[in-house]
Amino acid sequence: MSKSALHKKVSLWARLGPGLITGAADDDPSGIATYSQVGAGFGYPILWTALFTYPLMVGIQTVSALIGRVTGQGLAANIRRHYPPWLLYSIVLSLLLANTINIAADIGAMGAALKLLIGGPAHWYAIAFGVVSLTLQVFISFPRYAPLLKALTMALLAYVATLFIVKVPWGDVVLQTLWPSLSLRPAYLVAIVAVFGTTISPYLFFWQASQEVEDQRAAPGAEPLIAAPEQAREELQRIRIDTYVGMGLSNLVAFCIMLTAVVTLHLNGTTDIQTSAQAAQALRPLAGDFAFVLFAAGIVGTGLLAVPILAGSSAYAVAEAFKWRTGLGLELLQARGFYAIVSIATVLGVALNFTPIDPIKALFWSAVINGVISLPIMVVMMLMAVRADIMGDFVITRRLAILGWLATASMTVVVAAMLVTWGR
């Protein structure tokens, strides 16, 4: 390999950060469970959703990244400055609740997956994962922590590799992905809602915006773009590449998980999958031990990435709402309130695994809350992104505005579908 080619590869990896990590965190163990459920339950007609949500994800996540990089503040801080307190606190409280439940589901899934791989007590593994996650966030500085998060995104490649092990009728896949057999059955509509709610989640908005702020603070000489417009060209290009690649990876992996479930489970008569660990276990007799190991190991790897991001996005939102010092780049004593929220969210998530609460029902309510609160957050984000008093000369382009509002409208439709099909 030539030096120039190597330099280009290193340069591309170096330009990936908040967008890559955010996109990868979207495929957490809870997301794996959802994608496995809908793939096993509905087969090929669900695959189109991964293609449809990609541009929507790119649009809304780019908006969140721009708000953070342009203003130098996270979403909650901007909402606090420009909108009524009741809106801010209701959004933050809902986000905190949904994220904590999601942490519980993810940690439980990681424990169950590790038990499948090596045996032993799943609950003790859940405690260990909680401790590891908390230690990484609280005691490791952000400049050392961020590369670790980037490295963990590679765990998602396990789901791409799985498709090279199982037998896939690619002709049928392409045809039915591009020309799906749609349905108005309530169960099918709820499945689409589940995919949208899993793919476009509020914690991703808050995390990517805040990580843009973190990166700006950590880079010598970097300033919010509204104060340093001369830095805009390079930064806007980086955000664009980072978000396109990150959301592309997220949707590629979602597609691979759904397709794996279709060809190994649905086509063989297994249509009822409730958890990601159950999906891995069901995969074993149909696709072999290696596919099973890859799938289960991926659950652990993606969980190690997602749990800190769920807890971190809660901490950013709460701390910014109350004007506390924020940032994983700060020491524990410099941002005690911020790290207290990280700790509380993680500990509560672990604790929920030791209660009689049904994790499947908890995950369902988390998805419902995420879907409902996504709407006001997306509307507020889009309104902020076109305000010159917030964004200065960096109000979003017409193309990005169309994409962002299309994502918001699509989420409105799926939430409405969820409400219409409620209880059926």
C-alpha cells in the first residue's frame, strides 16, 4: 500500500467521531432485539425500512450536530435559552426516564449474551458491565475515552460478517427490499413504528450535539462556529462526512440484523423472538456455532458502547437544563452534578434487572416514550436550526431543512399509527 493511500485512510478515520459513535450506539442490544423481532416476525417486507430511515437519520442528526458545533452548547442548553421552562423540563425528564429503562434492557441483554457464550450468572455479569461502563465515563479522561468508543463501533461488523456465514437468496432480498409487499395490518404497522422508534431516538440527538461541543472544547484553538466562522468550511465538511458514514453504518447493521433474522429464523418457521439473546440462541441450530458466537459477542460489544452514551446523554441534558458544568473532559470534582446523573442512571439501570419488572414490557414503554418525545424535540431542533439569532450565518440549507422536516413528518406518521393501532 502506498504512503498516500495509507494517509488517506488514516485521515478518514481521524475525521470520524461524534457521528460514527452516535450511529453505532443506535444499534444497541435493545435495537438488536427490535430488529431481530421484526425480521423474524415479518420477513422480507420489513427490510425496506432500513433504506428509508437512512436519509431521515442523516438529516436530523446533521441538524443536531450543527446546533452543537455552531453554538458551542448542547441541545438542552439551547432549549433552556430560547424556550419555556416547562418544555425543557418535560423533555429532559422524559429523556431521563426512557434512557434509564433502555440502560436496564441493554445491561440485561449483555448479561444474558455473555451467559450464552461462557455460562455463569447473568445478573452478576450485568453488575460487572454497569461497573465497567461507569468507570470508563467517570475515571477516564475524554481524550482517552473517545478513541475507545470509536474502537467499540467495530463490534457492529459482527452482524455484517454473520451474513457471510448464512445462506442468503440475494435475488429475493434485492427484489423485495426495493419492491416490498406492504400491509395495513396493525401488527405490521406497529413493527414499522418499532423500527422508526429504535432508529430515530432522542438520546442520539442530545449525544451528538454534546459531543460536537466536547470535541470543540478539546481541540486547541477551536471555537463555536458562530464566533469563529473561518473554521466553518473544514468543520462543516467533517460533520457531513462523519454523519453520513455513522448513519450509514447504523442502517447497514440494522439491515444485516433484520436480514439475518429473516433468512435464518422467519424462513424456517421461527417468528416469535423477544430478546437479542433469544435471537442469538435461535440462530445456533440454524446457522451454526460461529454465527451464534458472532451474534452474541456483538450484543456485548454494542452494549459496552451504548450504555455509556445513554447515561451520558441523560447527564448532558439534565446538567445543561440546570446550568451545571458539563463534560466528560472534566474531572469528577469539577462536574459533580454531571457525573452524579451518569452514576444514578447507570446504577438504576443495573438495579432494574433485579426487580420483578418485565424487561420486555419496560423496553416497550421506553420505545413508546422515545417515539412520543422525539416529536417535540425534532420540531424544536428544526425551529432552532433556521433561526439566525441562534445559528447566525449558519442556519441550515433548504435541502437539509427539507430532509429534517421530512424526518419529523415521518415520525409524526409512525407515532400516529402507533396511537391508532394501540390495544389491537
